[in-house]
Amino acid sequence: MYKVDMEDAGLFVRMSSKLGFVDRAMNEIEAFVEGQEGRIPSEEMNLAVRELLLNAIEHGNGGDESKVVELEMANVAPSRYRLDVKDEGPGLPAGALPPRRELAATQERSRGLLLVNSCSDLFESAGPGMVRAWFTIAKETRFETVVEAAEAAIRPTGSITAAVAEKFRQALLAWYSSDVPSARLDCSRVDNIDSICLSVLVALANMEGVRSGARAFRLTNLSPGLDRLFRLTRLHTTFKI
Amino acid sequence: MTDSLRILLTDDESGLRTAMGRVLGGSGLVVDVATTGIDAWRMVEAAESAGNRFDLLITDVNMPGMRGDELVSKLRAEGRELEILVISGFGDKSLLVDLMRMGVNDYMDKPFSAGEFQDKVAQICERIRTKRLAAMRTRNLEGRLASLSSDLVRYRRGFDEMKSQMELAVRSYQSLVNLPQEVRGLDFEFRVRALHDLGGDFLGINPLKNGAEILLADVAGHDMGASYVTILVKSFFENNKDVMADGERFFQVLNSGLIEQGADRMVSALHVLIDYGSARMVVTTAAHPSPILRKLGFPSSSIVECWGDPLGISPAVAFSKWEAPIIPGDRLFLFTDGLPSLGKYDPAEGRRRELSESGIDRLVASHRQRPLREAVDRIWNDSLEYANFNSNDDLLLLGVEIAEECHVQG
């Protein structure tokens, strides 16, 4: 048995406890999220959802193919998803969630749950035989540069972290090696900047021309959080904000 | 725009030569004059050997001795690259086609006005200037490519060496948090959890003659570069034991060392000097989360207020200093930013709430009555539990307590 029902903001799957159905359900989820977001879920989210389904089949229903697993995924707000997975088992013992990482080495069974815990925003029990996990689809980090009135506007989106440090460096260097005399880093769509990427910014500030002020570089539209970050690290004295 | 261009004007008719020379000179161009084809050829050759070549040759066709078309043919055969403008009075289309084939860049039919001549030359000069610029860009690009490929060779050569260094770095990093077993006059307890094999958190305690100094440092990143800088911090701190610089002076020296290395890594750090002689402690911070002080017998704890620039970024840095008297039983809790950044997701609000320094302050206060070891244990566990045991940074917590015996030293 495999039944699927997709609505505007919700996906419902009811299936027998067959491992083969897990892949099918995963495809369904990918299509659902892609329909809502225009982009597919992250590897981490896929991993967590797969673990939850496998756990329901193998441990919740004890591998009994006649037993049913139900999955409900709801798009509760832009980029935010709630996933409920229900099986016919008694559910996890009290105190099993959240799994403590310190116990991982000794507890053979909780490994999958540890993965779900670290790959989701929140992982909790939701009644007998049911667990709930929350996910946020992170904004893609992109670097777009537009030249306006002799100033290059570099407009990143999402989180500027170590994973995109090289792309970030290239975006800054593209301006530095161009003929455009000044640039601004428009942070209106930036969620956060990690210390590695702050170092990339500082490296730019130390480059010939930028340091002397011959090539003007400034930051604009910092969120209160980013503003705090620049003050805490005292980089507000290095950059024109 | 055209002031650095050199022009060679060749014509056997002196009237025309003078008129054209006057027009060119009026445009601010440097003009040399030849009266015969053979003279022109010699002058081109001499200029090239002198490294001061002509950019443009303007020549008449019909001249005694070496004709203009012969001159062009000879120059091109020798591979001379200057632009050539031919003045022709014949209106002979087949000659014109031949000249173009030889590599003449432009021509003018006689008669023409001074204005037409001036426009034509200006047009050619503009073309020369554009070509020069393009050639310069190509040369720059080639230079950059050449330096890139030589870099690549160096990188490849260094790769095997790098792999073994990487393994060494992992081992070195794992031995970074290696505190002395005992420090006279000071009890301490710490918890540490590294996110990766390589990381940037450092904790060190130097026992001093009359007290101790503590350093917490957090280098940006979790890669080999971070590990390298962390080792640098460690070696500076170990040397400080002998130099006995205070926190501010130590940070100035460390900052210069980091800048000199050109690591471009931001380092935040916290230095605590405990001096039994004066029964005081001094806290200096470099953009690091502030420690939390629990005074013995006080119902609450407090966040130490000080500020300072991060290290490794700018040669000019400044730090404030926080000082307080100490008595046995006073405690200080120090942590890197992984701890206050621990967070949990609130499904109702759809956002993450961080534990923050004030959250740790509350935990310190609520466990203030417990023995040091137990207090550190509880603060550590409560912090992790707050984040559902999820963290995405290195975590480090150190609790220190002024011991009774410190009085004996003073």
C-alpha cells in the first residue's frame, strides 16, 4: 500500500513498512519542497527525513510490512517545514529526545536519531508512535554585482560563511581588479557573516588602494545583528558603514 | 592623448612637407621629416635600434629614388609594425589595392584640405592609442597567467608535503589544550569539545612566581590555516611566561606577530592575570566574549565589562583593562564564543534563540553554591541541553577559583 496526497502547503504519505517505499517517499518530498521553494531540500534535510522513515519501519513497526507508516510534511511559513512521522509502535521512551551526543558511543540504536537531531532545527516526540522534526530551507548564498554610477554594488544573499568564502573572495577581487573606483557591500539580504569571511573582508581592507582610500569600499544596510557583530569585533573602526 | 606618439613625414615636395608639418605640429605631435624614401627607411631603422620607434609613417608615393610603395614594401618585409598612411596623387585604384595588400593602414588622395588631413591623422592616432592599451592589457594578463602557472607548480610540489603537515597539524592541535596538572593558589576545571579534527580554540595557563596567567583564544576557521595560527598563539603565550608582559602588552606583541605572518586570520582572545602579591586580577580582552565573575558570598554573578580590538587584522590595536581585588573563593568563568552562540529553534517564532552571555551568567548564578567541578559540569551540560545537544562551533569552558593557599604567597 502506498498512498500520496499533495495539497497546497502539505504533503501526506501513507505507506506499508517496505524499505522500497522510502525512496519513493523521498522523491515525493523533494518534489513538494521544490514546488514550494523553487529549490530542492539540502542533503542534511534529506538525510534526516530518510532516517526518520527508516526508524519508523525498522524500529517502530519492527519491520512488519503489514504495519503502516504515515508522513505529513507541512510548509508552515516561508522556507519552514514541519515533518511528522507516525508508526504503529509504542514510540520512543521518555527522555530519549533530544538524544545526547555524549551517549553516542555506547548506544547503538540512537545513532540515526543523533543524525536527525543534528540535521534538523528541532527534533521532538509528538505523542505515542510519533516524532516531529522542524526544518528551515536555508537561502542560497549568491553574489551579484551591479555597477551603479561608478560604484559597484555587491549584493550577497543568505549566509556568508566558510563554505562560500572563496566565492566571496572572488566577488570582492572582481571589483578590486576592475576599473570601477568604489564599491559597497549591500548587506540587506545577508543573514550572517562568519569570522572566516570577516577575515576575507579584512584582507580586502588591507589591500593597496583600499587601505589608502584611493578605492573606496563601504558596507550598507547592516541588520542589527550584523551591526552588533561589527561592533563586537571592533571592525566598525576599520570599515565605513 | 596623442602627445607621446612619434610621426615620420616623408615627401620630396618641400611646400607640401612644410604645410603638413605645420598641421601636425599644431596638433601637438612630434614630427620628424624625411625628403626621400631611402632617408625615411634609414630613420625608421635608426629609431628602432635606439628603442624610440616611430608610431606612424606618412609618405607620398611618387618620389625620386625609392618610391613610397617600395618603402612600404621594404618596411613590411622587415616586419616593422608602425602604422602607415600613404598620400597618393594618382587616383590609381590598382596601386591602392597593391598598397593595402602590402600592409598600408590608410591612404589619402591629393588634393585634400588641412582640416581633412588633421582629422585623418587624429583618427589614426586614436587607433594607435587603443592598440597600445590592448597590447598592454594582454601583456599584463600574460604576466598574471605566467605567475599563476608558476604558483600552480609550486602548489603541486608542496602538496605531498602539505598532506604530512596536515596530519602533524591535527596531532598538534589535539595537544593544544594541555594544561598543567596543578597551579599553586588556583583551582580550575574545564570542558572542551572540538567541532573538527582541526580547530581554532586555545586554552593555556602559565603558572607565575606569584600567581598565574590564563589565555583563551579563538582563531577564525576550522582548517589548517586556523590550526597554524593557533600554534603560533600557543608559542607566543608560552614565551610570555618568561617575558611576563601584562595582557595589554602581550596582545600588542601577539598582534604584531600575527600581522607579520600575514595570516589574515581574525583572532579573538582573553587574557587574565591573577596576582597574589597585589591580590588583584586583571582582565584584558581582544574582541572576545567577556568572562563572568562570581564573587564569594554574592547572590548573583556579573559579566566583566571590557573591550578590545580583534588581533591579526590591523597593526594599530587598543584594549581596555578591567581590574578587581580578589579573595579566596572568588570564581571566574571563561568561554569562547561557541558557548554563548549555542542556540535552539523556537517553532512558534520560527527562529533560533541563542544562549548568549547573559544566559551563561544566569547558569553561573544558579550553580554558584556548588563546588567548582560540579558547577562547571552543570553549566556545561545545561548549555548543551539548551541547544538540544547541537552545536556548530568549538566549545570551551573554563572555571577558575582563587584557592585559600594564595594568601600564603602574598
